[in-house]
Amino acid sequence: MTPTALHYINIASGIREGLHIQKGNIRFTADQEKRIIERSRVEIKFEIERRKYAKNAVSRLDCLYVADNESIIEEMFHHHPDLLIFKVKIAEALNYTRVDSKWYDEYLKTKTNKYIKKYWTGHKHDESISNWEYLVDGSIMVDDPNIWLT
């Protein structure tokens, strides 16, 4: 996966400069653009807090996201019908950070700063469910015998 966090920040910067975003020939609504700007603010907040709580952690702005639970990936992408999920392995990592993605979701809902700290300090959200995502500074490779890439 590409750095989704940086994607929000880049698009939001264009919106703030007066550009309008569209997908194909369908222009984003003002509400959609507002949500993109809000997500960019969240990502900037997470980066500021990362530097405070986990200086050596991999930044969400410049990483590959890898999860160990297929249902978490489906949930992150709202069960999009075009979503492709592959089993991968980390081929090379200069660094990686394991975080519980549910703290990010909690922050999105409540804007409560303690959830950012729990995210960056590696606290598990729910002991009964694996919600780990790995922020990887490196490369990954497809490791799924059921997938043929050409």
C-alpha cells in the first residue's frame, strides 16, 4: 500500500489553494473536499505526536502499510468491491513500527489526544482481536501462491 497519509495531505494542499478535485469526470463535492482537508489535519497531528512519543517510529507519511488481519484491511477500505488483498512479506526493512489501527479509528471519532499516544506507544486496543498494522520503511513482496502477477 502507498502512503495514504501523504496522499490526503497532498490533495488537501491543492484544495486549500483553490483547486477542485475530481475522479474521472466526477467532481468531488464540497463535503468530500472538507473531509479530505480534515483527514490531512489528522495526519499532520499524528506526525507531530509521533515526533513527541516515538521519535524512532516509522512515519505514516512515508511508509508502506502492512496488516496481519484481512478483515481489518477490508474495514479500512470500506469493503470496496475493487479492493485486492495480497499476502506479502517484508523483503527488506530499514525500520518498521507495529501499531494498533483501532487507536487511529478512535481518534477519528473522538479527536481525543490520548488515543494518538496509545497508537504511537504500541498499546493494544482489544486483547481479543488482532488489529496490528506495520508501518514499514523498506520494501515488500507478494508472497501469495494463489496470485499470478504478469
